[in-house]
Amino acid sequence: MGSAVRALEFRDPARGRALARTLARLTQEIGRNPVSVMHVCGSHEQAIARFGLRASFPHALEVIMGPGCPVCVTDLPEVDEAVALALQGVRVATYGDIVRVRGTARSLADAQAEGGRIDVVYSVTQAIELARRSDEEVVFFATGFETTAVATAAALLDDPPPNLSILSAHKFIPPVMEIVAEMPATRVEGFLAAGHAATITGSAIFEAFVAQHGIPVVIAGFEPLDILAGLARLLELIRDGMPRVANMYPRCVTDAGNRVAQERLWRVFRAVGGCWRGIAHVPNGNLRLRDEWAARDARRRFRIDLGRAVDGTPHTLAPQCICGDIMAGIASPDRCPLFGTRCTPQSPVGACMVSSEGTCRIWHEYGGHPDLGATA
Amino acid sequence: MCLGVPGRVVEVDGFLAVVDFWGVRKEIRLDVVDAPVAAGDYVLNHVGFAIRRIPAEDVAETLALYETLLAELDAGDPMAADVRGELGAAGAARRG
Amino acid sequence: MTKARIELRHGAGGRAMRALIERVFVDGAADEARDGRLGLAAMDDGAAIPLGDRWLVLTTDSHVVQPVVFPGGDIGRLAIAGTVNDLAMMGAPDVLALTCAVVVEEGFPLADLERIQASMRATCIEAGATVVAGDTKVMGRGELDGIVLNTSGVAITDRVIPDSGLHAGDVLIVTGTVGDHGLAIMAARHGLALEGALRSDVAPLNDLVRHALAAADGTVVAMKDPTRGGLASALHEMAAKSAVGIVLDETEVPLTAEVRAAGELLGIDPLHVANEGKAVLGVRREAAADVLAALRAHPLGRRAAIIGRAVAERRGSVVVDTGFGRRLLVEPDGEPMPRIC
């Protein structure tokens, strides 16, 4: 049947309606209620919310967002390290979203208010420019998954100014899929994988996962039709009991991926176990600089004094925050007692509300997903 | 992160390219792109680095989606109105 | 949780601003019942005071835009058009008179002031309006950011058109492309150079409204210009005040290619940014075609389109039909922040 996936004109509403009907038919053929699938990419959730796709999904289909927001899964000690450096007088450059996320006691924004110098950049190349302008130490606090880590690696390999170093909080997605697949509470029957990460890693990287867990993985792009078609393909595989990897984004993803990018990535980084915020330990889930790069590793270049960073009153609402459950895909924002009332984009409590890719922030921006199933 | 809009390469200078995204030009690095890139090629960009050269055969398809979209929204253009009518008719035919 | 200080988002035209106005300015202003006037509590585009069997419509507006000169216009044009449009949105396209007060910072270039004045005069001629009274003040360097203009306007009309007149079944029409002004300002502030240029749409709409009302004969039941807070805010207000739901057909909202591109690249939704030369009309369904034709026959209404309808469900909410599904249109709280890829 691969016919659910003919050539796509990515924003054609007529095809969108046809795909939505296909999803309904496939869900019915599967027969379970709900059929739960998970995606692990903030950009997928943004596209789903922006286009209101959930209103077109059949009621029995549950599309859950998993731990796909890189800022949200940056752990407390990682933020504390950046905060500590800032309080120690080191200039810290980083992507904007992480600036308001609290570590144990403070966010980088708090550190800035206390005199720390924080620069918001849109690319590691801007951090390089900052380092070029003077002799002062500049640390790039590097958040993001493997696609973003590639950029950091490329920057280092291009011999940037000696006063630039990296505090890596980069993470690697495939290992966290293992965690989710192994959670006792998990109902996830299939995964939608992020098209841009797969552009780098290739689709073959999911073969071992699929073989081990018997769960299909479909790689999808980010246009509304990409997502609908990707879900249709995933439901087909679930219906037919075929745990396979299917590439529904062939214009960008190949089996082997981008070898040049991979080579750069693994020349600079290695995968180590580490904690993801709210998820706990993920084996091989963190990307840290290899020993050859010790001189560029902020953790080894500086003596980071965490004392000041963690000194302070933890946020009073923090105990009620359920970001961890939300990120693991076992709760949704509307279950959180703080969502939209005491936790809003203007005064966020948890990381999911701070980050533009956080589930709570996306839901808040697009009105959640009330039952807006299209009427005839 | 944005959805990764493909941009058109305007000029290449070593590992730097000037890329055009619907009239906005940005400097993009070519350190990690998977194929040699020349002016006229289309690339997928992520945080200032090209991560994919979109092959020629896919370019027309990818471009068509954006241009059809842009044309469809130009309500004053009689040709675009035709395109929209056709798509609507195709949808109706599928439903009927 | 109450904050003790005014923040920027309180001026952005969205939820925060309305809450502030309700709390500080309207609370206790129990003037609506008296002699049938539409006063502060209604929080409409202007006030309407009965004068025999006609209405005196009155409005005031302050303008603080930065940059003061932007592609497509300047603060002078904005000041005149803004007030003329507020009157027109109340159903009063024939402006009786305008006033203009200027507060200018010491050191402001005289040539710029003259340019602004020339702009105001040209816009007045376009609108068929005259500034009959004014005031000028100068503040010390650093005490004010350049210049602030306040304009007031007065007009007389036989019929006031409020924000709140929608009923289920009515159709919503926008007079042209959306997001032009807000994105032009945003791009100017962030130094985004765009081929084909983003331009503000700032323009007086009273003549366009006159034509629409002439074609409509009582069937235009609500009108609003989507300024700060954009189309999203305007639709929310109309839905809330009329106690109806609104379904917005996103694929029908006219956008220029430049606005669409800039919106995607900056991560800003054109539905959330200001328009200064557009109006949203609520029209009885049977008259929609005529009103649309009248608008499209006018130079300022060529891209007019039916973009949605009022419904009985989900009163006070705006649902967006994206073509692929539906979502709730959340009212913006403050000024949208760009997220440059």
C-alpha cells in the first residue's frame, strides 16, 4: 500500500484532507483506542500545533511529544555550570531560549541581573565573532541536539580564536528513544523521527532500535503534508506489524546520512551517559568534547565554582512543575496545575514553558489542543 | 529552531556562501554540507550551516511547494485563482 | 499576582493592555447607561454621544512609533490616519475636525519636524480633514524618546457601528493584506533588508468605509481596525463583545509574499502584528458579496477578502481553520518577539 505516500505538494489542503481520511481508516483498521505514537522533535510539535493538525487526527490516534526540546532537557547542573562561569566573570554566549531557564537556583538571566555578561546568539559563528573582538574569554554554552552539535564541531575544526571555549550541553536523540521504549508506562507503538537530525545521521541509525524493540520508526519532514504522510506510513507499519525504518523525507534524508557532517561531529564529540532534565540518566545521551579538545572544553579550561550558582532559594512553585512527565510524554500540559495560570511565557516556572520548542510554550501559543475536530 | 527553509545559493567563496531566502540574504557556512555547492544550488540551513544540498530533481518539487503557496495567496492574480480552483476541483473530485 | 509597575507589554494592544485599561481607567467609569452614550466602559474605537437623532463621535490617540520614519510612511501620517480611521470604524467617515498636540525632545531635527508636518497635511487632504487646534511642548534632551504625537478627532454620523454587533451567521471581511505595517517596523528595527521591500500600509480609510457603507445600507454590523495586537486582537475583541465565536479561514487571509517570508524568517505570525490601513468588517451574510465588490472597486480595497464567519459555538473564542486542521487563536499578551533562525 505505500500509496498513501505519493508525490507531495506540501501545503495542498486537498491532499491534507485525503491523508486525514487515510489516518482515520488506518486507525480503525488497527482497532485499538488509543493508538499512541511519539515524535521527538520540538519543530514537529510546532508544525502540528501551528497547522492545527490534531483537529484532523482521528480521535483514537494519540500523537505525543517526547523529549524533543533541547533546552527543556538541559539539566540543572549544566545550567549551573554556565551560571557559575558568568558569575565568575566569564563572558557566556548562548542560544536565546536557555537564558531564562533556571538551574538549581538561578538562570543565566538572573546571573546577568547580578552583573554577569550573557550574549544571545543565533549561531556559534556569532560567538566566534565575539571572541575575535578582544582577548577576553568567551564560552559558548552549547545546547541543542545532534544537528546543532554539528555546527559547534565545524566551528571548532575551523580553528577559532584561542579565547573561545565550549561548554557542551549537546544531546543525542536516538538513546532517549531507547529510554522511552523501555519505560514501563509506555504505550508508544511507533516513532516519528526528526527529518533534520536524520539528514545528518541517516535513516540507517534507527535499524538497531527497530530490531530490538519491534517498534517502527518513520522519518518525516516538517511541512503539514510531510507530517500527515509520515503518520500515515507509521500507522500502516503498525497495522501490518512491520517494525521497520521508513524514510518519508527522501529529499533531505538518505540511508547513510551526511557523512561529512558525521565525521566532523565524532571527531570533536563523544557520546557519554548523562542526565536529561526530567528524564534522569540516558546512556550515551550526552555529547562531550573529546580529550584532544580539552583546551577548548570550558569544563577543563576553567575551575568552575558552583557554590555561588546554587546558592539561593529554589523557586517555590518548582515542586508542582511536571515538566519531566511532560517531556517523557506521560503527561500533557493541561494536566499541570500551573499551566497557563501561574506558569506562562511571561512568568515561566518550568523549561517547557520557556523554550520556543517546549510543549507547554507551544500549547500556550496555539491554544492547546481542545477538541476542534472538523465538523462536516 | 525554524523549520529549515531551503535557500538559494547566490555566491560561494570557499566555505562561505551567500544564500537567498525569499529575498533575505544570509551568510551560510559550507563546512558540513554533503556535496559541493555552487551558485544556483539549493541548501537546507540549520543555525548558519548548510546541512544538505537539495538535489536538482527535488529542487523543482521543493520550490513548487513554496511558490504555489505564495501564488495561491495572491488573490488578485487571475492565474493563481485558476490554480486554487483546480486544486479545489481535484479535492471535490476525490470526495465525489 | 499583581505587578506594581507598567511594563512594555501593557502598551502592545493585547490582553495585558486591555486588562490595564479595565483596571485603571474604566473601573468605576459608569457612564454607559447615561443618555445612551457609548463611553469608556465599551472600550470601542471611539466614543459616541447622542446629539438629537444623530451621534457625535469622538476619539483620541497618541503615537510613539520608532523609527519615526519607516518604509511607507512616518509618524505624521500615522497620527492623522490613525484618528481618521478610529472615527471611520465607528461608522463616521465624514471627519468634522482634528486636533494635534506635539511633544518633542530637545535636539529633534527641525527638518524632520517639517517633514512630519508635511506628511500630516498631505494625509489630511487625502482624508478630507483639517487640524483645527493643536499644542506644542518641548522636553529636555533624554526626557522623551524623540517625539510623541497626540491626535483627537470628532465627526457626526447617523448610525454608530460598534465592535459588538456580530451575530452568528455574519461574515467577516478584511479590506486588504495583513501584517504589512507591523512587519515593516520589525524589519526596520532589526535591519532585515528585503527585496521587494516591506512597506507600512498606513492610510486613511474613511473614503473606503464611505463606499462600503453606501453599498451596505445597514448590513455592516461591526467594524474595527486591527492596529496594535493585529487581526488576532481585533477578532478577539469583536468575538468577546458580540458574544459570538469566530472561525477564521487562514488560507483566505490576504498576505503579501514579503510579509509571509518575513514572518517565517522572524518567527512572527502576521496575524499578531499591527495594520494601519486595513479594517475588518462584520457583514450580514446576504450583503457580503455587495460589500466585497464595493471594497474591491476602491484603490485601498483591491485585496479585500472574506476571511471568516461568526458562529454560535465557543463564544468569545477565535478558531483558526488552517486548511489542514484547526487551532485556537490565542490573543497575544504583549509585543511579539522575533525569533531569527
